[in-house]
Amino acid sequence: MNYPVKKLFIPVLFFCLPFSSMAWGVLGHRIVGQIADTYLTKQTKKEIYKILGNESIAMCSNWPDFIKSDPSMKYLDPWHYINLKSGLSETELKNYLATDTVTDAYTRINWLTAQLKNKKLEPEKKIFYLRFLVHLVGDLHQPLHIGRYEDLGGNRIKVNWFKEPTNLHSVWDSKLVDFQQLSYTEYAASINFSTKVQRVAWQSEPVSEWIWQSYQHAEKIYGDIKPDDNLSYNYNFKFIGVVNQQLLRGGVHLAGLLNEIFD
């Protein structure tokens, strides 16, 4: 299946435009990209430089959310998530993915990976596809992007964050990450600790396993919340470990995938 790549004028103003709920928010996506950059091979970095120039993996990671402000890009919205019903076993989930033909984050990651392995791919498409791949890997590690259709991944579950009205999806996109009050480079440095054995194991995991891991976290998140809950310090204490684990795994998984494509 081929998707048209429309010529886009992407000025710096995109950083100032409003955008809707997005996985990890600006900071979280850059953390994943920053961590991934530390595990790229020299050959992979060389090939990525040919595509992105001086734009880093961290800085390109938010582009697919920024272009949501362009109405002509609306068709790309389903790329950012995958909806799954509650109560699935690992076997049920992975059996579904094995036959998944829906336009969602899982099928798009597989498609983008295949496209980027094509040595004859046009330069414009390489930029578009690489930016999206970096972003979607981050998306799949935000548990509520493996959420339920009926509440739009927690967007319809209204809660309060330190007494301010918001929704559960937004808490996981950005509230928890922003609450740590770190820059993306500081945050990445503070959690980027894994052994070589761990990285080899994580990078051998297929994308379906990433989804299963996020799905398990999502089930616990759903089970812990009630509409109009007041979330604050205790919620941060309870779940920041999950946030950090998912950001770290996202970075390591992303590096492994990029090395597979370009090394």
C-alpha cells in the first residue's frame, strides 16, 4: 500500500501552534529520541544524517504531532494509536496483531520500516517516513495509546491534576513528565541506565511485544482510576516508575529498530 506524501512547508512556527493530545507530549518524545541517539551505531548515524541533516532524532520526534494543525494531514491521525478491548490475554492480543490490517500504529510502524529499507526511496519520502517512525515508536510506549476505543484512550475520562480539570490521556501524555521539571536532555540522562544484556534482550523483542507491555500497563492504569478523581503527588509517586521505564524502553527499542534499518 502506498501513501501520498504531500509537500509541506514546515516553518519554525509549528513549535508555537496549538496541538491536540499527543503521546508523551513534546518533552516525552524528545526524551525517547535522545535516549535512542546514545545507542545508534556510527553507520546508522551517518545514514540518518544523510536524511535529516543537522536535525536530531530528538528534535524530529514531534513533527508528526505538529503537522496535525494542517487539516490536509487529518488522514494521518489513526497512525498514532491502536485501540484494543479490555481483558485480552497475551495470546489473544498477539493473534489479533498477526492478522491486523487496520491503519494503526502497529501496521504503520511495520510499513514505515519496510519503506525505509528501500535504498531507492525518494529523499522527500525518507524524511517524512523517518520522522514518523521515530514518533510512532514513542507513541506505542505511552500506555494509553494502546487504549480503549470507547473512551478514546482515556481522552473521555475526566480527572483533575492538582485540582485543574484535564483528562486521563493528557496526564499520561504530558502532566506526569512535565511534573518532573527537567529538560529533555536532563530527563534522558537521569533515566538512561540499562545493561548491555538488557538492551540486547529488549532490542530482540518484536513490535507486538512492545504493544503487549504497554497494554498491560494500560489495563492497570484503567483499573486504578475513576472519573473525576483528583490526581496529585500520590499518583506521581505511584506511576512515575512506569513512565520512566516506558520512556527508557522506547528509546532502546527505537535505537534497535533504526540500527536494523540503516546499519
